[in-house]
Amino acid sequence: MPDLVNAAPNSAGRRALVVGFVAGIVAVLIIGGALWFLVGPRVGALGGPLGRALAGPTVLSAQERRGEEIYNANCLSCHGGPTGGAMMDYPPRHNANGHTWHHPDCELKQIVRLGGDEMTDMMRQMMAPPDAPKMQAFGDKLSNDEIDAVLAFIKTMWTPDEREVQAQITREECPVAQSGS
């Protein structure tokens, strides 16, 4: 009986081993890529484009639908829609890829009403390209209820975790008397 332990693999056996190894790597990459596309880069969020599509249409409240109409008419051209963009874009994206959810409601409402503040001016100086539009004031154009509706719609573009963090920031930083204003 030949010594099979010390025998060198034949070329067919070596080829099969290499083909199997390469096929395994390809399978792992395909499955990993598909999962990333479905789930996105954030664990626990349907962050990828297909993941958001598979999640189905979001059922919006009447306030959120009204906010979507106002947002599309006044904000979409600068701030973009529910997908795309990055954390450091200027003007900032209001979706889950942006940083709007890092700010409390009272600050966001003030920025909409007044067209910006010290923080937005600082961001503009640091990040904005020279031809970037400046945030205009909407205090004379939109009522408080309309601004609330826009903010309610913007929040529908965030992940559940982002909404939770932003709500906590709002509770900590906004006076109770202003929570509805």
C-alpha cells in the first residue's frame, strides 16, 4: 500500500484544491456584498439602497405628508432626498447619511426660521465650496406648524437609532416651553 500521507498531490488534485479555494472566496465576497447592499454599512439599519426599497413604502402621518410636500418645494434642491450624500456634505443632507440628527429640534427650528446661526456660519466657512448656497430664512414664509411638519418629515429619513439619539439630544438641550415651537 503506497504512503498516501507523504505523496505529493497530482496536478488534477492541486487544481481542484485551488478552484475550490477560489470559489469559496468568491462566494464569501458575493454573500458579503449582498448583505452590505441589503443592510448597509450600519449594523441594525436598512441603510443600503436595496434595503430601503425592500423595507417597503413608509406610511406617513398627515403631518409627515404635509412636511414632505413643503420639504420637496423648499428644501430638496439644496439638502437632497431620502438617499445619497454623506455626513460632511454642505449644505447638509437631512437623511440618515447626513448629520442633521445630531442637533436638537429647537436648534433646527431656529435655523429654518432665521436662516442659520453661529454654528451654520462656522460650518459654512469650514466645509462649503465657494458657490454653495446660503441657508435662507423661512420664518416669514413658513408657519410654526409647517416648520414642525417639515421636521417631522425629515425624521422619517433617519434610522430608528438616529431618531432615538436625536430625541434624547432634544430632551437635554431644548427648554420644555419650546418643545412644540
